[in-house]
Amino acid sequence: MIRSIVSRPRQRRLTRFAAAALLLTGVAAAAPGSAAAAPETATGSVTASSTDPGLGVDEISSSPNLKQIANLPHQEPFTGPLSFGTDLAFQDRYAFVGNYDGFVIYDIARPSAPKIVSQVLCPGSQNDISIYGNLLFLSTDSPRSDDSCASTGVDRSATKWEGIKIFDVSDKRSPRYIKSVQTACGSHTHTLVPSRDQRTAYLYVSSYGPSDSYVGCPPPHDSISIVKVPVKAPTTAKVVATPNLFPDGGYTNTSGCHDITAYPAKDLAAGACMGDGILMDIRDRENPRVINRVRDTENFAFWHSATFNNSGTKVVFTDELGGGGAATCNEQIGPKRGANAVYDVVGRGDNRQLVFRSYFKIPRVNGPTENCVAHNGSLIPVPGKDIMVQAWYQGGISVWDFTNSAKPKEIAFWERGPLSATENVTGGAWSTYYYNGHIYSSDIRKGLDVLKLTDSRTRVADLFRFRELNVQTQGHYPGN
């Protein structure tokens, strides 16, 4: 049983500290452009249970073992109404955070005192992000007037460019935009898949929503785009394959995939493809093969993302019911919708199958003004255990254990009260990941949160240190 601690907002003290830290940072901004549309939204209902903490606006509730130690709010030029914080990647002492208006590089050498190193203004939703050596990759999934950082949003029928942008970040204070690669239907998300010799970075680009009126994106669209990036010659990057993952049509009738998680050490990938969950063999990086496919027409509305356990014997899929903009963590929706689904991977080779075991959803009821649903998370490296930290938008942050596939349980949580007590304002934790001893969370409106988990069940995780972390490029740690 997790005991809840409720505290009044601490953000004023943290904000003053962040403002002081900002004075020491540099800003490298590209030419301005217009903000993109809001996160994907859809109608629907989703899940929840247990007791309502009854939090006021910005009030904080947490279990005793999970504490916020820092918050660094968005700074100009990322303070507009649609300057939404998105995904994160990590390298050495730096965190790279996407934003609908570009990206931010943070120095996290002192996790309790993060500092902004640089900000790059380059609008284009949703700016999904990954890092590989000196290269940073950014996804653009909105119709743009051109491929520059000064582009403007245009009507779909007038689309000139969508796809991948590549930056050289060898100088963290002054990133350089060096290459663009156009991809079919844009790039909602991308997954970095290194070649075995580390000389090539492949990007598996997921996109969806085809339309005959959408330039460059006619249906059917059951494929992904594979971009090949030679590490020593990144300006020669290009699309080298567009494999069709659903030759017989996907469940949502040729709409594509939302996100893919690759496990290069296991030559596996798991795809969350709107209405289908898939398992892929990626031994041939340019020719991934679907070896198993599952559906959940009763409880899953929108297959959003996937996470392997460390041994590659389980996959957690998320259901983003409501598209991220709906208040779906409530008793009316229940504990099986807008939740995680835990699958075991059974069998060998091409006979491997995904076998459903259980659902997991946060055991708290959120209010009608709080968008809440399962979203992006990562493993916490605990050998012999399967423990994950995860973002739930305004449902906050949850740490949960799925070592027993059939009986997952929450072991820690942290959340803010609603952004508004009277209206539904989209916000909350977009991505929440564990990196080198701390939990980092990109909040859509509140900026970068840093938390510390203090729990005997996860203490060993502090011993593991990674030089680079792209969560959708799953790494392996010793122990299982």
C-alpha cells in the first residue's frame, strides 16, 4: 500500500532558482516560425480507479519514496500557448528535450540544478527527438512551407515538406542544422536503430493519417520509412526503404504506425500501430519483418508505444485513448482502457508470439479537467526485476513493477493537481524516463522536472550508468 503525501506547491522556490540558473546559459536560436497544432486528439473514453486525492491547482501529491528535486520552467522563446514540451533523449551530462517549437539542451550534471545550455527555435510538431554521437534527429509531422527552421505551417493540400531534420550538436551551445530528409506522411515519431558496426544510424519513421487531399500522403499507408544516415557523412542521409508492414491492411484500415521501439541487442522491435501491436525481426535493418501481430478490439483504442523488458521476453504496449487530450482516468472509463497491456513473448525465432497477460493503469481517479492516459516511460535498470517509470500526462508519474506479468503493481507515484479547476487544459508529463540515478520528466507546460526515487527495490539501479539513452532504442544492462 502506497501512502500518499500531499504538499502545497513548491514551484515558486524552484522557479526562482531556475531563473537564476538561466542567466548562465547561452541561447542558439534558428529563424522563427509558427507553432504547430496541438498534440494528437481524438474522442473516446479511458480508465482509472482508487481514491481521488482532491488536489488543488498545481498542488503536489506523492508517495513517500518519490520526490521532486528540481523544476526548470520553459523559457523564451518556448513560452507560447502551443510551445508544448515533448520527448527526451540523454547523452553524458546532457538532456535533449523536444518542443513543438524546436528543442532545448539541458546540462544535468547536477540533477537538482539543471541549466539550459541552448535552445533551438525550429517549429514543426511534434519534434520527437533522438541523439547519436554528435547527431541529433528531430521529427516534423505538420505540413510546412519548406524544410527550414523559418518555415510556416500550411494547409495539408499545400504541403511542401515534412520529415526528419538532422543537427550537428558537437557544440552544445550552438547546434547546427545540416540536413533534412522528406518522408511520406511526415514523421510523427522516429526510432534510432544503429547498425552493428555503429557506422550507420537507421531511423524507422512512423507516420499515419493518409488522405487523398494531403500532398505526398495518399492511402494506403501501411508502411514506415527507413532513413539511412552514414555517421561520418550525415548530409548524404536518405530514405532507403519503405517496407509495408501490413500487406493485407491494418486494423484501422491503412493508417500506419504511431511508434516503434527497437531492441538492437536482441534484433527485435515492437510496433504500436494504431490498431495493431506487432513484433518484428530487425536483423536486416533495412528489411524488418513482422513475425507476430495482435489486436485488442475490446479495450485498446489507440496502440501508442511499446517497451521491452530487459530480457526481451515481455512487451508493454500503451493505449492512448482520447489521444492525450481527454480526461480519461476516471471510474466511468475503468481500469482496462487507456491503460498499459503486458504481453509475454513466447516461442523462438519466427514462431515467437505476443501473449496477453494483464492490464495496468494508475490507481488514482483524476478530475474532469485533467487529461490523463498511458504515455511514454522507460525501464528502471533493476536486474532480475521488470520495473518501469511512466508519464500519464496530468495523471502524473507512476513507477510500477510488472515482474509478475499477470499481477503488475504500482510502487511509487508523483503528480501535480490540475492546470485549471474549471476547464480542460492540455498538459502534464509527456515523457518520463530514468537516467543515471534520477527520473527526468518533460512536462508539456511546466518544463523539465527532476525526481529522485528512494526505494530498496530499485536502489541497485543507481549503480548503472549509461553514456547515451534513447528510450525507443532499448539498451541492455547486465543481470537478466
